[in-house]
Amino acid sequence: MLKTKKNYLILSLVIYVLLTVLGLIGLFFSIWEIVMILGISSVFGFCHLLVCFYFKSEPPKEGENNTLRMYLLIAFRGLFTVLSIVIPALILFFVPNPSLESIGKYRILFSLISFVPIAISLICFYFGSDKK
């Protein structure tokens, strides 16, 4: 798996690091939430991409019941997607930031940024998968 999909894994890692470094700009304005969201979501997005490539790399054998394999793929992809979104949202909800009192409850909308790493993971998987 890693030999054939190495370019897409490296590309996604570079994009995730660049996103997180770009999020460091928010620290100049005392907005640590953006870096936290991008960091956590990037880790889970990369795990999501690894799971997708792992299940794609081993083709199913003829005559074999692949329902367990399909359910595992759905479960792992769902798990990493949910963790990528829920963990930053919980941290945003329970950890206050006094410098952002003016926006109050709307601070939880920062969790929408967590969709970006998952989208990058899906795009890299789409271009990295074998299209037949």
C-alpha cells in the first residue's frame, strides 16, 4: 500500500502541515482555536486517508464474503470522521477563551473548519485510487 500511494500520502501530509502552520496566524490575534482544530482534524484526516488506502489496496478475493470488510471500512471511516469533528467541538465548548467574549456562542462555529482536513483526505483518496 505505501509503495504505490506514497506520493498522495506525502502530499496530504504537506497540505495538513501547511494548514496548521497557516492556522498559527490566529495566535497573533489570541485565537488558539483555529490551530487546535486544524491540528486535531489533520491527525484524524490522515488516519482516515490511511484507512481508505489500506482497504483499497487489498482487493477482495473471488467467492469470499466481503460484508465484514465493508462494515469495518465504514466503521473506521466513520470513526475518524466523527472524531475529527467532535473532539475539536467539545474542546471549543468546554474551554473558554476570554479574548473572544464578544462573539460568545458563535465560537463553536469554528468547528466547521474541521471539515477541511476530511475533504482533503477524500480528494487525495479520489485522485490516488485506481480508476477502472
